[in-house]
Amino acid sequence: MDFTLGSDNLSATRQSNDPGYRTHFPHPVAGVDGIVVFAEWQHIQPSSFGELKQNNIIDRAIAAVSLWNAEHPGQIVKIRLRALAGVHSPQWVKDYAGALDVDWCKAELCDTKLRTFSIPKFWTPAYHEAWEDFQTKLAAKYDSEPLIADVSIAGQGTLHTEVTWRHYSFPFAFKQLVAGGLRLDQDLKYWKRDISFMMETWPQTPVEMTFNGVKSYEVNQDGEPVNLSAATTEIPAEILTYMRSESQRLGNKRYFIANHTLGPEDNIDTDTTQDPNHIQYLLAQEQQKGATLYYQTQVFTSDYTAQLLDIAANLGAILVETSQGETPGSILSAAVQAGRARLKQNIPLTDRVTLADRNVSLSPLQLDNQYGQGNVMTLYSDTLTAFDGKASFRIAADVQPTADSQLVTNSLGYWGINNPHFSGSEQLQSLTNLRVVDFQANGSDLSAADISNLSFKILVYTGANDADDQGFIDIVNNHIDWQDLDSTQTTSRPGFTSSGFRSKVYVKLLNQGKNVSTLNLGASNNSGTWRIADVIAGFQESYRLNQQSSNIQVTGNTVSLKPASATQFGPNNTVTLKSDPQIGCESGSSFEITAVLTPTPGSQIVSNSNGNWGIDNVHFSANEQTGEISQITVQPASWLSPSSQGWVTNLEFKWLQLNGANTDNATGFIQVGGSNHDWQDLGSVASQSRTGFSSDGFFSYADLVSLAGASRPGAFNLGARNSTDIWRVGDIKVNYQLLCPSAS
């Protein structure tokens, strides 16, 4: 749906824009892809909280479009549904929520008697109760209708569906709305509420919302708006961010964003849309983050339609809706149809390539804590950095206890029911609401919607390794009982592993590899005590392809870098750390990732047959340290820049594995990202509670990306402090992205 007819003189039913006369639709004509149905609320639901009127304007539009499509199979037309609230609301809504008379004149000399219409108080709970009842009934009838392409988020509308336009320039309207009780904080609250409600209520149909600049203001003791700011994009930007997050929460729910005043002056290349405070600039930037963009042309600009279609295409829009003045002849003009073809080339930025799965631990923030009966405990990951090295975010999930129990954590962050453990028949209500939180773009083009395919993957138990330890896991409709997670009987089952006291259940594997967004777990059969030590979730980062790079496929990989041989490399000699050969884009092509390890003056690197290494021996102790470990590169070097054979990019040090650093007297440091991180006994609770450090006992890990903060780690160094216990480097992991030309 690219070129759409809106409110225009091709309509057989439109009489005026006044309340009671706005319900109409333009009939399909040659050369367009869609029509807009304007449905006044008062005409669709005339009785209080009643049923929808039969054979209403929506039904008649569906019949007309169905007939057109049957007769014109080469030009299928769809419907944009625009339910009008505000002055077009039923009288019963005005009675129920309260109403006020507003003079909608645009100029001081306007005849007020012809332009004063009542409007319900759309900033009240009573109004939204009525509006949501209306939309619920609309969705029940029309959400599954394939001819309806989208539906407007219009609950805060006044004269039309431009819900953020508050008529600041009108001599009376804005002042009268404020005097009647309208406040900016209430507007913002209900804009967001309407977004969430409409996205949830219309699960199959995309929703759309129209944006204008918004002014902030204060209200004096006489109820008058004062200290109005200039119209800015600050509040629209907040709403757009909220829309993105709600879309992601609902599984990347499709939505449109729009402005209804596209004019000849809105050329992004030459005019005011280069201004960050201009609404067209903001919407164009939001389109680059994945939103689907459309425009309506200004009133009385039909002479400029071809030019406006070009401007909209440059802004990234996939759809333009005309307002008034088009004729069948003007629509079929060569220039307008050329503009329509340009819009069709603007593929929505929803095509993505998905990087490799990442796993994160989710832990409670409050240790040694009782959360209170029936209260939710939220689990969080550490702050994560996206593959572009800029955006940051966390993953979170909610643990819901039963109403008569509470969640309790111990000093390690292990948790259970009523105590920091499960026993008897204690169980959760659910582990659910896996989501992205605290997303910060930090100059990135990414949005929270690019973090997708979230799933619970692994549950880590401690102390569930005795014969009297029993429990269950419910995943979708699959009930799984277990007993003694360390027993051969249990570990022989797919999805269960154990190393004694610590056991893992692979819930995604138990769900046949399908994502797990909600599960339940608990003890059973008068079980002994056991705890949940960790919840591991997985997610994927998606790289959104713009039209210029749509022939690029991106994959993310992590590789080990180790010395090439077991040897003493000699005093002062640098050592090349190498990966195994990596598979390239073309059949038979390959490359290696390397880095350079520099010793401190007078010392040498020594490695063993396992690729473990240290200073002067195959270990570190007593203040021994490296020089810089840096210069990540690709061999052959042709892979370092875009070419027909592919491109390796976004190289960064990821993980450092230290072996034997889990004893009381093992000490050391890591310097990365401009900061120093001292450590002692990486197997200790104190070390593992620090961001960036973890341990499985003998093998301990430092997350260099996390320790580096906002920067992508391209260099680091490490060493021992006054360590009397020896430890060694077991592995260095490097991340990279491989970009390959697609076969097409």
C-alpha cells in the first residue's frame, strides 16, 4: 500500500469535516493502492457501551473494496481504518466522561457559532473506559479482516486523528481545553496508554500514530496556560521510544508513524528537516531505527503531489496519503505514478540478518533479601554492549511467587521460596516476562527491537544432588519431573547435566529447541532442599539492512587465540596468537584471526602443549606481567576491507580464561579500556560477585568487553600481583563479524 486516497473530493459520502458529517470513504480508482475509511465513533457505537452498528461505514467500505479487487485483480486496494474520537464521539461518552464546549476557530474573526463543538474530557479514566470498550469491539470484528491494512491510535484526538496536535495557534481552543482540565502530564500518560492498548487489542493489524511538535506549558491559578515553549520534538521522541519498546515487548508488533502536514518545504536534503527539532527530521531518523513511515500531504497541495511523493520517498516513507483535490486524471499523471513507483522501492527496514546467539546470566539485585508475600522478584543481566560497540542494554525477567509465598535470596544470589531454597512442594507461579530493559543507543542506529529471539535456556541448580531432592519444570504444555539431578538416571536424559553439587537443566532443549518465554518450576514429593543458582537466557542481535546493503549477510563468531606452539619464545620476543582457520564466504575460502602478545622487557612468554602460557614459566606469579596484548587482525589482510570475497569487521577481545586462579593466594590484575581491575581468588564469592568475573572452579573468566565499559576492547594487559600461588592464561576469545555478499 503505497499511494492512498484520504479525505478528498472523490468520496461519494463526505459532506464536511464537521461532527456528524465526517463519516465517509473515497471509492477506489485506478492508480492508487489504498483508501482511508473515516468512521465517527458516534455513528459506529451510538448507544452506551453498546454493540457496533450493523452495515456501518466500515462494512460498506469493505464491500466496495472487495468488489473493486474482484474486478481489478491487477490493482489490489486495501483499507486504512481511522476511527474518529474527540468532537466525533457519541453523546453518551460526553455524558459519561464529562464534556466542554470548545471554539475551534482558526482566526479571531471566525464566526464562533459555526465552529463551537463539544468534546469529551479525553484525559479522564471514564473516557478511556469508553474508548477501550469501543476499540475492543472494533478489534473483535475487524482485526482478522485481511483488507484492513492498519488502524489509527486515535483516543486522544480532537478534530481528527492527529493526537499530539493541541491547536496552540487557534485563538480559543487550546486555552479552553486547559481551562477544562487538560494537562500535559495527562496527555503523555494517555498517549502511552493508548499505544499499549491498541497494540495489544489489535494483534493482527498494524497500528499507526500521527506526530506533531508538542509544546510544554504551565497552568496558572486561573487555569490558563502560561510559559508555553516552542514546539519541539522532545516529547514526541519520548513517545516514539515508548512505541519501540512496546513493539519489542509484543514480539516486534508492526506499527506506522506519520505526520499529516507534508508540504513542498519538507525536503530533507535542502530544507528544515535537517533541524533535529523539526518533526519530519525526527520521523526520518526513527524510520532508520526500524519504524515504518508514512505521510499525509498538506491540505490543498494537490498541485504538488508528484513532488511530495518524491520528498516522502527521500524521507524513507513507504506510503503517502493525499488529503484533498485529487482527480482520477491527476492521479494517473506520469509524474504522480512515477512517485508511486518510487515509494514501492522503499522496502520497510524490517529485513534483518541475525547474529549468533548470546547467553547471559540473570540474577536478583538484592541479596540476603525477603521480597514479601506475593511480590515479584526481577532478575537482571549485567549491562551488555551490542555488537556495534555502542548500544547498551540489559535483559530482565520476572519471578512470580504464589500469592501465599515469598521469594528469598541468600548472599550469593541463590534463591528459593520462603527460604533461600525450595523444599517440600514449594513452587513458583511463573518465571516470565523476559525482556530488554535500560536500552541506550549511545549514537548507535540500533533499537531495542534489534534484540530479539529472547528465550530462557538453562536453569542452574545447587544442592539438588541427593536421592530425596525432587522437583518439576512446566514448559508450555510439557510437565517434566526429576529426581536427584546428579544421578545417572537423570543425567542420561537429554537436557540434564551435573557436576555434583551444581546441576543444569537445558529448558530450551527440553522444549525441542523452541524459544521458552514462560515456565514454572518447583519442588515435589516432600523434596529435600535445593536452590536456583542462576537463570541463563539467550538472545540474538539483528543487523537491520538498509537498501544499499541488502545484499550483505552478517554472521557473528567467537574464536580462541593461542600460541602456535609449545615453546620458550625467548626474552623480549613478541608472540603471535592465532585462531584455527575460519570458514570464509566462498567455498574453500578461509582466514585466521591473530593478535600480538608483547612481553615486558627482559621477560619471555612460555607456552605448553595445551596452549596455556605464562611469563618465564608456563604460569604467572610474584608480579610477573605482560606488555600489551593487541593488534587483532585478519590473515590474509584482504579480508580487512569490503571486497567481493567478504569482509571481517568489529574485531574485539571478548573473554580471558585463567586457569588455577581460584586459590586464596592467587592474585592479579587486568588493564583494559583505560581502567585497572585487581583480583584475588577468582573462585571466591567476592570475585564472582563483581561484574566481569566468573568461575567454574579451576577455570575462571574475565569478560573483557564488560570490563572495558563503553569502549570496544582492542588491547589489554595482565599480570600477577604479590601472588604466591601460580596461575596461567588458558585462552583468549575474540569476537568478529563476517560480512558476505549474498548469492543474489
